[in-house]
Amino acid sequence: MNEQILEEMMPAFEGVIPAVVSTASADGIPNVTYVSQVFYVDDTHVALSRQFFNKTVRNITENPMVCVVLTSPVTYALYKMQLRFKESRAEGSIYDQMKLQLEVIAGVQGMTDVFHLLAADLFEIIEVTRLYPL
């Protein structure tokens, strides 16, 4: 277990394979969704692209803890990140970089009219665990 992103994880942040995001309400009711983009901010922070997430946003408001599973498109290694929500940004350099990267992802997938970045949700990394291969 680690509290920082490992160099070997970097391809998983390219958006080739969507990440799985799980949240829970204050009552413990889970919600799982896919996200197009987990954006590397620095060794102890990532940002998730907020595109649709009504239930996810409600859950994060009630309970700031989030679990994300990333897949490397190079090695197919799986990584689990435990995160804590810090803030949502609808402008600034992180938002602008994520918007540009999301436009590229959408273009590659032929979905330029579908992907719209509402905000960049910034999270502190609590723990990183390699799930597969061990």
C-alpha cells in the first residue's frame, strides 16, 4: 500500500480505459459509475471529470470518501485508489487541461457532442493499492 501515485500507473491516467468510481451516501447506499477521466494533478492528488454524476455528486456531498479503480492500457494492471474530496473547480489550469484532454478522448471515441466537462473534482489520495497482478 502506498499514499502516492506510482510511475507505473501513469498510462492509466490517459483515459483509454474508463475508471470505475464508487461512492456511498451518508446512509451507506452505494453507487458505482464509470468516469472518462482520472486526471493526474500531483503525487498526492487527482481530479475526476464531472460530466453527468448526479448521484455521485450527491454522495460526495454527504460522504467525501471515494474509491476509484484504474486500469493500465499497457499492462492491464489494476490499481485501487482511496480518495477524499477536496473541492470542485469550474475554471483554472486543472479544469482547462482536463477539458482539453476530455475533448481528445471524445474525438477518439467519436463522441465529441456527448462529453462535456462540468467541473474538475479535486481529491486527495489516501491510499493506492495495486490489485492485479499482485
